[in-house]
Amino acid sequence: MSNPDSFIDEVTEEVRRDRLFAAMRKYGWIGLVLVAAVVGGTAWQEWQKSERAAQSRAFGDAILKATESGTADERRAALAAIPAAGEQKAVLDLLLASDPEENPAATLEALRAIEADLTLPQLWRDLAVLRRVGLQGKELPLSERRAALEPLAVPGRVFRPMAAEQLAYLLVEEGKSSDAITALQALTQDQDAPGGLRNRAAQMIVALGGVPEQG
């Protein structure tokens, strides 16, 4: 290739490079905006997901607290006072329709109806399982209680700490104090667990002769 041809190629390459840089200066902000939009959208979705999970957990905690109230009238009043709409109201209505002391069979039937309703999100079905196992207690064989609770205790499930607490109590019931203390120690350090649950776990560790770990 002659020197003139080489010179022309070099000039052409420089022109291309200058045009590329000019285009980047002129339109590069579009790419930055798109990247920011994607990152911002992902962050917004994660925040919304976190908010929904927190609201759902608060609703579930309110239901469990209400159903532990003294008399049937007090339980119904506590449940009726819980703000609910949409699917939450459907769950609340089922629970309001029965009371474990006045009609335990109807209560269990209502909870099983929630468990079996595949149109409801998993977290409400998990809540129904948690409540049903708690109501049936030792009337339900320990192996069946464990089988019902273990799927709820895996990472990602909203009521994982509560299910893990109940599983630890099953170990106590079996006389496996050492294993129970280990499980309860994990709960005292679990930042996803409510403060009340962590306190209960620490108290149970002391009752079993252990020493709660300091966070």
C-alpha cells in the first residue's frame, strides 16, 4: 500500500473516531439514563417487595395476637379491629366466622379452607398452617406437626422465624434439650425474628439450662 493510501486510511480512521466520540458525547447520556432507570426500577421493586412483606408479616402477627385474646368476644373484637382489604379481608372473614373454644371443628375447617385455597398467596396459607398446628397442639402427632411446620421454616417464607420457634419447641417436647438450645440460640440472633420472639427464645434457653448468646 502506498503512503498516500496509508495516509488516507489514517485520516478516515481519525474521522470515524471523532464521529464516535462526538456521538457518545451527544447521545451517551441516554445510555446513562437507561442504566439509571433499570437500577432505579429494580431498587423500587425490591423496596415494594420488602414493604409488602413487612405489611403481610404485621398483619399475620396481629391475627396471631388477636386469636390469643381471652374470651370469644374479645377475640372477635380484636380480629374485627385489624385493618384489612382484599385477600387479607378474605382471610380475616374466615377466622371471624368461627372460634376455637365455641366451635373448634368450624375453626379447623376454616383454617384448612385457607390452606387449600390456591388462589390465596402462600403466606396466608402458611399462616393458616401455623395457626392450625398451634390450635391442635398435642392432639396432632408430633411427626405431623413437624411435617406441617418444616416447609414454613425455610428461607424466604414470611413466617419462617415463628415456624422455627415451634420446631424448637417440638425438640423440647422430644426431650432433645441440646438440639432445642441450638435452634433457639439461632433464633436469638435472627434479625428477621420479632423482638418478642427473640426474647421468648432466650427465656426458653435459660429454662433449659443454657446461656443465651449475646448478639
